[in-house]
Amino acid sequence: MKLLSIKLCNFRQFYGQTPEISLACGKENTTIIHGNNGSGKTTLLNAFTWVLYEEFTAAFTSPELLINKRAIMQADIGTSVECWVEIYFEHEHKHYQVKRKCYACLDKNGTIQYSENKFYMLVAEEDGRWYPPSQQPDDIINRILPKSLHQYFFFDGEHIDHIFRSNDKSRIAEDTKELLGVKVLDRSIEHLKKAEKTLEEELKIIGDVNIKKKIKDKIKLEQEQEKLQNKKKNIIETINSQELQQKEISENLITLSSNEQLKNLKIKLEKQESNLRKEIRELKRQIKQFISNQGYLIFLGNVIPKFNTIITNLRQRGELPSGIKQQFVQQLLNRKSCICGQELIEGNHYYEQVKQWMDKAGIAAIEESAIRLESQVNEMEEKVITFWENVDEKQAKLEQSRLELSRVEVELDDINQKFRNYPDADIRNLQENLDKINQIIRELQLEQGGIQQQLTTLQKQIETLDKDIAKQKLKEEKQILAKRRSEAAKESRERLIEVRIRLEKQFRLSLEKRVQAIFCDISFTPYIPRLTQNYELNLIENTSGIAVPVAASTGENQILSLSFIGGIIDSVRNWSHKNTLMGPDSSTFPVVMDSPFGSLDEIYRRQVAKSIPKLANQLIILVTKTQWRGEVQAETNNYIGKEYVLVYYSPKPDCQQDNIFLNGVNYPLVKQSPNRHLHNLIKSRNIV
């Protein structure tokens, strides 16, 4: 999962819609967000966890009060105020847009009424178009980065050591098992145990008492399905209409532009973008068709030697001889003369010897078929090599097209930005209208995705009812089948238990080794972290030759916690390369940290600042001015790709204003509100 951007609207102290916060990745993988206490750092951290998992950190007070109070109070009674968080992220060559919304309004009694949350997702393929996912959005998120593990990737640094308190150690063990994939085995073992008990019980006859009710339920679902399909059809028509306007405005924009170089470049890039998307679609189609037609070849590696062995054995046993045919032997007998000149008279010794070859000689048709099969099978070995060469060649072309498309999209975005700032007001207005239409299309596609999810759920419910209605009342030999299944379930459970024990031990030792290495890099103490079988993390001192437990200080606990999180990320990243069937299905993980330096002293702050950009593929750090002093800035500066400042507008008339100096430029942190309303603002600092 690579986070691309986040945007908020009326979320806690952020009034209205915030600018889009683009997040750094690649070599300069760190995004720094500065802000004083109360400026919204913890809110931003919880915006990530809320939109992805509908969860909050322990330090996030009053999580039920999400919607900005100013927005609610300024709205008319009964008018809903929208609150949402939107995130774009990339995973395995696909782009995802996820958005979680809620609403609130004031009733006539002055009470704030809140709605339930709604969650939406869109997925973009290489053709650049956004589609609703074919599976449930929550399931997709949990496969990429499971909900139970989010606390290790989105956390409050000042309270990070809380996860290692005694009452939380059992939870750490369970969460770590989820990372490894052992939790999947645990659930499988438990399900098999229940299946054993179920199958051991006497099977009961399935009745049809509720058939009439099921038919009524099916009719009601089909009526609801029809309504949603009509609504989806209207949305698709609206999208098509907006896309026509989009095309018309884009053509007008190019016509009005007086900058020939900019205009020609835009036309050229748009054509390149269109051609590249077509090329990517065609390459993917070719790869699918090629694998569909010849993919079977890779499974013949063990079959070809077996075929050759069978043919050889047949020939050795005389069942498939080569050279002598039955037709030739019969001609000798009919001619009554052997090729050596000896007479073949029926009944004599020589006649009987030649006649015996009738049973040994092969039939010409069979022999010819065997020869053809041998030739075709031997050709298949060469086809396997050619198959992989063709697949690799097409995959390389596909990857090159993807890289080229990414470059073209970046250049097009730069040109659009120039049109937004163009001297001609008409051109600026056209670009602004084009941006609005793009946003409208995106929102309509998001709504279309939500409807498609409902339609998918309805279809599954209808199919389930169809199966229940058509189900047979009795099943033959069910008792015998249940016994066989029970024995198979028991054996499978025993095998899975053995796999779980071995897998967990191997991963735990690997994780302990990585945690020790990270802790040693940061801490100047001689202590060594140890991970027990229950995944309890302790510090051990071994300077005297005897391992003695150590009571860790607050600072050491914070470093130990960071080492554990870094060890988890690094171990799972390496583990997922080798074991793609276990744990999260990607080797890229982001980390979002609020105040990660806590109460550490100068030496530890420097060591932590030096280490944390290396812990994850992508890092977002939320810090106060005090936490960003000298040594932290110096060690982190080379990794910064994006940087933002949270400005706190205080309604107090005598508020003490505050600023932060970044690379010689003064940025405000606290300012007096011009309208006596409390609100926050996000400002971007250009990174040179």
C-alpha cells in the first residue's frame, strides 16, 4: 500500500474542504506535517484510521463528535452538513480511491443529530478509468493491510509504549499472528474442529416449512434490484453527458490558448496518453489470450519424461517393437519362404519360429501414431521455453508502457496547472470548469460504485434464496459421506497444527533478531530485547554472562516499541517476498506517526530520527516545533519529499501568536482568527 494523498471536509477542527495533501514516496519517502498542540495533528492521524478502518487512537477524545461544530451551527435547522475523509493509494499497479462520509444537522430543539457512516471505493486500472470494485471494499482493505494490525502502522508516538503494557501483551501475540498468517491457520483449525462435531451428529431431514416466505422475500429483493438498476442507468447516462462536456471544453481550451508550444505539447501528450492506454489494454489482452491458449505447457514438465518412459518400456517388452511389422511377417508366411531362403511349410520348425513374430511385431498404424506422438511431445519441451520467453517479453513491454504512461500523466498535470494560472481569464475559467467536471464525474462514479455494491449484495441474497428453494429434502448416503468427511477434517486439523507451530517459531526468531538489530542501532545501553513464545517483549542484560531482566525506563520503552514496529514491518516485508500465501499480499507498507519522539533526550532523539525513515517504504511524521528542533531536522532533512504546516486560528483576542522557521522562511503556527471562529488551515511548504 502506497499512500498518495488525503483530503478532509468538515472533519473535527478542519472547517470546509481542505487542500489535497500529497504524500511523499520513493527515495525521499518522508512527509513532515508541523503543528502546535491542538492544531490537528492527532486529527490527521485519526483521519487515516477512520476512513480506512473506522477506528480511532486512544488519545482521540470524543470520537463521536466528528463533524465541525462551526459548519453545523452555520447551517439552517434541518439542513445536513457533510463530513468526509478521502484517501488515494496505490497497490500492485492499481489506484484506489476510498471515502468515508457522515452527516449531521440541527433539529428544532437545538440537538445535533448524526447519521451512520457510509464507505465508498473506486479502483482504477491501467486504462485510466475508475470502476467500482467487484468485491466488498472492507474485504479489499483488510487483505492489503488487516484492520487488527493498523495500530502498528498508524500510531501516536507519545503513547506508543502503551501497547507493551502487561494487559495488552496477549493482544500483541494475536496481532503478530495475523501478520504472519498464523491467525488464518488458527481459524482453519477451529473451523475444522467444529466441522468434526457437526459431522459426527446425526443428520436431520431438511424441511420446506419456510419455502413460501422465501419466495416472498425473493420477489421483494428483485423489486429493489430493479429500482437500483434504473438508478445506475441514469447515473451512467449523466456520466456520458459530462464526458461529452469534458471533451468540448478541452477542445475550446486548446483553441483559445495563444501559447502554441504549450498547446501543441498538450495535444501531443493527450494523444500519447490515449495511445498508451490502448497499448496497455492490448498487451494485457494478448497476455491473457496467450496464457489461455498455451498456459497448459508449464504443467507438462513431469508428464513428458513419464510418456517417454512408457514408450521405451513398451518397446523393450516387445509390445511396441520398431522395424518389423505384422504385414511383413504375414507376407513371408504366404510366400512360404524366409528372407534367409529357408522353406516355410506349415507345421515345420522354421514355420513356427517365423509365425511367433506375429505376436511380437507391431501394427503399422500404431507404430506410426507412437512415432508422431514422440515427435509432438519432444516439441512441447521447446515450446515451454518459448512460452516463458514470450510472456517475459510482453510483461516487459507492459511495464515499459506503464512507466511511460506515468511520465505522460505527470507532464499533463503540469500543463493543466499552467492553464489554471494562465494570464487569460477565459482560459483559466475553462480549466476551472474542466476541473469541476472531472470532480463531478469522479463523484458520480463513486455513487455508481456504491449502487453496484448494493446490487452485488442483492444478487447474492437472491441466489441464496434460489438455492434454498431448489434444495432437495433428502440426500443419499449422507451418513457415510459425513463419516468420511469427519475423518478427513480430523487429519487436516492435525496437519495444520503442525504447520502452525513450525511457521510461528521460524517467524518469531526472525522477528526477534530484527528487533534486536534496530534497538542496538538506536540505544547506547547494553540491553538486548527478547521475544517470548507468547510474543512478550522484554529487555535482558547479559554483561555478567547471566541473562537478567531489566526494568526499562519510559524512553527505553519508547525505543523498544519503535524497534518492535520496525521489526514487524521489515520482517513481514521480507516474509511476504518468500511466502506470498501468508500475511499481507504486498511488501510495501506506510507508517503514519504522531509525535514519534515523545519525551526522549537529545541522543535518543537523534538516533530515532536517523532510523525511522528507514523503517518503512513511506513515512508520514506529525511533529510540534519543539520536537522538530536541531538534531531531528538535521537527521531527517535528506529524506523529506513533502512538508506541510498546520495553522491554528485562535478566536481569543489576546492569543499569543507563534511561528516556525523552516530553511530561512517564517511560517505561522498560531494566528488570531479574523472572524472569531476556531479553525485550522493546511499550508504546503515547497521543497527545493
